Amino acid sequence: MANTPQARKRVRQAVKARTRNSAQKSNFRSSIKKVLKSLAEKNKDQSNANFKEAMSIMDKLVIKGLIHKNKAARHKSRLNKHIQKLS
């Protein structure tokens, strides 16, 4: 247990940050699933719209340091490859 006031505050801050970060990562995974679902339905227009939204979410997470830039690039590349195969 934290004994100093500073340590107690850091615990409170860590809890807030952890919940915020986990929510944002969950949103990231959900956006990828939306793209994959529209790809499974062979809906190119919807796939492109979902892909743009997912790219935006990925870029924001990279800036915030929640995911590595190469992880975001890998996901973007793979999703884009699947979308290109639809045409």
C-alpha cells in the first residue's frame, strides 16, 4: 500500500490511465473487427469507410504511445491488402 501522499496520488492516476488506455485499445480492436466484418460481406465501400476510421484510431494510439508505430503500420498494410483484393 502506498504510504506517502505522492504515492497515493500516483496510484489514483495510474488507475485512471489504465482504464482510459484499455478503453482506447478495445476501441482499436473493435475498429479492426468492423473492417474484417465488412470484408467478409464483400462490401468494398463499407470496408473503405471502416478502414479510414480504423487508420485514424491507430494513428491516434501511436501518437499517445499506446501501440508501436510498426504495429499500426502492419495492421494498416494487411487490412489494405485485403481491401485491394476485393476489386
